[in-house]
Amino acid sequence: PGLAERIAGRLGGGTAQNVTVRAVNAVDLTVRRGEVVGIVGESGCGKSTLGRMVSGITVPSDGHLAFDGAPVATERRGHVVKTTTRVQMIHQDPFASLNPRRKVGDTIAEGPRVHGLVARRDVDAYVREILHKVGLGADYADRLPHQFSGGQRQRVAIARALAMRPDLLVLDEPVASLDVSIQAQVLNLFQDLRASLGLTALFVSHDLGVVRHVSDRVAIMYLGRIVELGSVEAIYRQPLHPYTQALFESVPRIGAGRARFRPIQGEIPSPIDPPAGCTFHPRCPHAGPRCRVEVPKLKAAAGAHEAACHLHDGGTGGTA
Ligand code: SF4
Ligand code: MG
């Protein structure tokens, strides 16, 4: 914990129709070095926005976001300027993030060259070494992105990020656009790289199975807030927050005889006009009077397992 990197701040999201949508709200998350934290939630919960802010692609509309005490991005004349190379992001669609007219070797080499991470004469060898790490032969350096399969492109995107020797990787749905068999290959590659390089990562996904596979700890997000945070074992063994419980019940279980599928009741409320109190209260089967007025804070409920729910108020057993 002494090595903890602290990501903190009061964060706001983008805008729609001149109304500020609070995509992410007062998220305070500490990622320990060498740890992978999974960020889970339904689409629109703010998990991608959080990833983009941590990566310096988006700046908070108010408040600040710092990595190791320094801002990851600033805004200059209306443009977001990333101010650190220590955080690197891997996107869902690797094709969109690769220049179609550039050899992938040049794409991988660009960052390290510009930032002087590698001596000019060593760049080619460096690129070959990184391609090898992600399971691609050195001859792939001279190919263009369209000559790669989806899984190979994602390997290139991982190579490009790793070439910057980041302290923190942010992966936003990195396997969501891939076939299931290819997903497993890319996830296994990630696990191998973790073991050999000791990566620290935020892994954003809507897929509870994927997150369980790769994470040490898991943060569950709902309407821009973290509503539950704990070790992967604790969260998958005993989810505490009613939203997390509903999320688990909405996933068909393999090997449980008949698949049990129970969608979460109600619609996700609009982030423009979120419900008062606990924002989950219109959908929560346990909602009481307190839930409609008082925002529950994320607090330790059982050891290091935290929940933002009046039922788990400070581990004493609260009332909703
Ligand atoms: Fe449900 Fe109340 Fe807990 Fe919110 S605070 S999740 S409404 S019980
Ligand atoms: Mg997303």
C-alpha cells in the first residue's frame, strides 16, 4: 500500500444539449502497483469516461485528476493536452486507433522515439522485441494494419502501449469486439505479460466473466459512482450492493443447470437528471425512505470490501 498510486478527484463528464452530464462523480480509487482493478458496469455507467480521464484523453469538467500527484492532462485553448506518458490506454477497437497507412513497426516506434525512451539506433531492435513479447514475429513490423486480424491488431495496440513502459495501463473493453476464441487468446496474453512485466492496470469491461479472469480487485460502477469495491474473491462470492447482486443475477450462469436470467428491473435513469439520494433507489428491491434522500457513501462493509449502500453502513448493518 505504501507504493499506492493515487487517482483521486472530483470528476465531471461531457456535455449534451448544454447540460452537464455527470458521467463520473467523486470517484476516488487507489490502484496499487502491480495490481489489476476491474471496472464493471452497464453501458452509460461512466466506466469508459473514467478510463478516458485517467488516460488523459478527457479532462474533468471540474475538479482534477492526478497520477502520482501530477495531472495527466490539461486543457489549452480548448484542446486536451496529455501531460504524461506514464499512463497508456488500449481501446476496444484497435483498428480505429491505428493509422491505416503506417507500418505497424513505425506506429509502435513513434512514442519511444519522440519521447527519447530508446536510442535511435536501437529502435528497430526494440520494436522487434516488443512484437515478440505480444506473440507477433519481427516480420510483422513492415505490415499495414489491414493485413492483421482483429486479435493481431489488438496485440499491436498492446505492443504500442507497452513500448512506452507505462506505470499504468488503461484497457477499455479490450476484447469486446473480438470473437470469443480470440478473446481468450488476448486475455491469456495479458495474463502472461502481467506475470513477466508486473503490469498495473485498470481493466474496464461490462463482462463479469472477463473481469473475474483478469482482476485482483473489482470496482462496480453505477451512474458515475463506484457503488462497490473489493477483492475479486469477495465480490464474486458475496456481492453486497443490491445493484451488484442484480448485475450478477442478470447474467446467465453456465453450468448452473438451467440458465437463470433475470434482467435488472427498470430503466437506467438519465444521467442528466439522476434520482436523489441513492441513484439506484428506483430500481432497488430494498429501497427505504432514507434511500430517497441520502446519498450513501462508499464505506468499508466487511474488511476491505466496500459498498455504497445504507444496508451496509460502516459494517454495522444499517437501515434503508
Ligand atoms: Fe438500495 Fe437503499 Fe442500498 Fe441504494 S442505499 S442500494 S436504494 S438499499
Ligand atoms: Mg464504454
